[in-house]
Amino acid sequence: MCGIVGFAFRDSFEIKDSVKALKRLEYRGYDSFGYADNNGVVGKHVGEIAIDKVPALNTKIAITHTRWSTHGGVTEMNAHPHTDCSGKIAIVHNGIISNYREIREEMEKAGHAFKSQTDSEAIAHFFENKNIKDAAPEFFSKFQGEFAVLLVKKAEEKIYAFKRGSPLVLGIAPEGNILASDIYAFSDRTNRAVFFNEDEFAEITSEGFTFYSITDTTIPIEKEITVFSWKEGEELGEYPHYMIKEIKEIPRAASRLLLSLGGEQKPAVEKVVRMLKDAKRVIFVASGSSYHAALIGVQFLARAGMEARAVVASEFRSFMLLDENTVAVAVSQSGETMDVIEAMRGIKAKGVKIASLVNVPYSTVQRMSNAHLNIGAGQEVCVAATKTFINQVITMAYMASMLGYRADFASLNDCITKALLQEERIKEIAAELKDERDIYILGRGVCYPVAREIALKLKEIAYVHAEGMMAGELKHGTLALIEKGTPVICLMPKNDKDIVSSAEEVKARGAKVISFTSNGYDSEEGVKINATDAATFAIASAIVGQILTYYIAMGKGLPIDKPRNLAKSVTVK
Ligand code: F6R
């Protein structure tokens, strides 16, 4: 993860300004941050980005970094930028250098003094006393793993940029050039961008940019300028947290998506659906919440008579069934999740076509795909996926509906609105559950992935150990854990009789059953879900789970938008 930003401007600016742009990437990591310029200034701080910690200094060149630690603890020393022995070179790095131990050992033997425990510091020492451009090819061959690196050299009016694996993009702004991990760092200043491809190196000044492929750093390569459009994330406004603001945006985001799938995205939808139809095997690949949306997609497609599977991206390597009759569907909010990208690389290497569902446009996943759909949820700032998960599920239902599945899109907005109107009831339940250590969530069919998704939300945001289960599996072991007072949330759509038996089974053993219910079962104890079919029930109950999580976390006074140890964009393996 980590976020990096570099400014090369014609006129001098305050270093604080570049750190403000970095703040827009804070969802990529927030355990420490730092900055450096080409006058030898280097500053590092532990904790979230705090603009007031940055000194009032002016420069024309600066690089900045917000960290999600991988190698070395959260300390000032381990924060980026890292410098070489002479202090003339400063670098920021997003990614992981997999062979850094060997490189560090070799450099230490050669007399370099390391100050941090990070994998990144070796990069600064490598370039010590070297002409950066001349040494770039050797850097790419010596350093293994993933990296997006920005480098400044004292007294030089440029930023050197290196890209392998981790995302990097150049924004062309009126003030000069901006390098960043993603477009959001500069989308308030410009909508013109140049995306780095793999193994590219660039020299960036305030006036221009020169890109090279690492196979030949003598001849510059042509780069295309992309003009992008991206809806800005609005300010928090009346809300105390982005999580609740983003949950409340669901009706708008969902309506916008449905309009776009039937309107401007229609040709793309038709292309993706054709790919699915022509395939013998459909494999979804995703992580976290996106994986849960993919599991729901599998069920929708099954109802349309199409066999599909969902594979967790980090486990994809062991999935062998890929051939010319397969289509892979990558699902990713950020479009930058390294596990997904790695899996896609393997898939592409086998010549398999990829469709993708992404939220962040021009992301790596989108650019690697043969066809893509944009879930159009707009900027999501809270680490937890809320509105983007719902829009992923809607997109899945929409694709399946083009293949014969019947989802009640006409009632969708009403179901969503009614779920949101349950806020007061959900708050009461949250107050009751606030001190629980373990919560079980039971669902069947489409509700099983929803149960897992609610459990994930409870774990990451409310720090509750939660388990989302297939209700039928309960009696095969987990029932042993149910005792007097154990909270069990049951997802109870109208036509599911068996979930009622599961609820009775846990109740008989003393569990406290909380039903999210369309079938009237124990509705006084739970939350009524107004749903007309499996898809609307899945969506409405997921929203209720999100609100419940939010209020449990509120009750515990937790850092809701930035939970400990996590980051929104997981750009490391
Ligand atoms: C959970 C959450 C994560 C992401 C996962 C994949 O609320 O947000 O589990 O779903 O890290 O991220 P994307 O969808 O960006 O690939």
C-alpha cells in the first residue's frame, strides 16, 4: 500500500501543499508520513498526516509518502523518505523489494550505513554517487519485487520515477507536473494524466516529462495523455464519518449505476455479457468485500443457468482450470489490489480474456482488462467498502439479468431506502451488541456471502470477532460454540424455511437471535427487511449490517474511517 506524491512546479510552493495532495491518498496507509525536497530538507512523522507538523518551507521540487508498514515497525526512522549516506539522494517507495536482504547485506559490506529496518532504504543507497539515468537499468535488474519509486537529488530540478508492479501516474497540471500513486492525488488540479506502464522510468521537470522503457534508456518513448473524468468525493459535510456518509449515498449511487448500465455503459455491458456467453467457464477473481460480491455474482449467474466460480485472488495461483474457453472477471473497487493484479498477470499469461468490474477509473485492473464495467459509486474514503460493495452486487445482478436472471430492479431503490430508514432500530441493537466479543451471522444461498460480508465489516470496523456462515453448516460443528446469550444474526428472506430451523436450533441452545427478516420471524427482536427477491434482500440486509457495524464501532469510540492496521488500497502481496 502506501501513497506517494511528487511535485515539480515552475513557481515555488510550500512543502505543505504537496503534503496536502498526499493527504488525499491517506486511505492507502496512515501509520506515518514524510517529505523531502531538492534542497536537502527531509521530514518524517509517526501517525496520520498532520499538515501542521510540516515546516513552512518553500521549494519547487518535493516528494512525499504516507506509509502502511510492511518491513520495519512504525517509527520515525522507518518512515519515508529514505536517504543515502551522503544525504544527497532521497527516495519514497510504494511496494516491496523482495530481495532487499541480499542487497542490503552487499551494500553494508561495501560500507553503506543503513538507518532504518525497511526494504526501501536500499534504493537510496543504490543510487549514491551514480548518474541516476545511467544506473536505472541496473536498478531494474537488481531490485526484485514491486515498486513505484520517486527520487530527488540535491540541487537537481527534477524527479526521477521508476515503476514496476505498483501503480504510478503523472498528472499534467497548470502549475507543473505531479507524480502520484493514483489520480485522486491531483484530480482537484487537473484531468490530464500519463499512466506508467511496467518497467518504465521517467525524468520529470516542471516543464516536461521524458519516459524510457528500461530496456533502452537512450531513446525516449512516446506516451499518450489521457483526459479522465472522476467524480470528486464530497466533503464530510454534516456527517461525523465517511462510513455513514457513504452508506447514506447508496440510493444515489445505485440509481446512477442502473442508469449508466442501461445508458452510456450499455455497449460495455453487452461486450462483457457476450464474453460470458461465449465462455465455457467463468471465474471471478477478487479479494475481501469484492470477493463476497463475486460469490453473490456466482449465485446470480447460476440462477441464469451459467456455471461460474469465485476464487480469492491471493489463492489464484493454485487454480489450474484456465484455457481458451475460460473468461475471468476481476472485481476490485480500487483496481489496484496487488493480489488481484498478480492473479490477472497469471491469467493473461495463459491467454485468457479478462472482464473487470472496478470503481476507480483508469486503475491498473481496468487497464489490464479486455472489457470493463464501471460500478460508478464515486470516491469511497472510508477503508470499509459500503456503497461500492452494493454497486458491485447490483452490477452482478444486472449482468445476470442480461442472461436470464430476473432481479427486481424496479423495487431496488425502495428496498434500499427502507433499509436506511431502520437506522433507529439498528442503533438500539448496536447498543445491545456493543460489548460482545463474538457474533455469528447465518445465511443461506445468496445470503451466505452477505453473512460473510457483514462479518468482515464487524471485524474490520467494530473489532468484533464475527463469523459469517452457511446456516446449514452450523450443526456440523460451530453449534458447539453457541451458549446462553451468544448473539446470532439470522438473514431471513421470505421464502427460506430452513433458516427458520437454524434460528430455532441456536435459540434452543440459549443464543440471542437477531433476525434481519422479510418473513416476519421474530421481527420485534430484529430488523425488518423490505425486499421483493433474493437480490433486493441481499442488498438491503448488507446495508443493515453496515449500519449496525457503524453504530457498534461508534459506541466503542473506534477510529471508524481508518481502522487499525488496514488501508483501503492493498497494493502489496
Ligand atoms: C472491506 C474492504 C476490503 C476490500 C479488499 C479488496 O471492507 O474494503 O476487504 O474489499 O481489500 O479491495 P478492492 O476491492 O479495492 O480490490
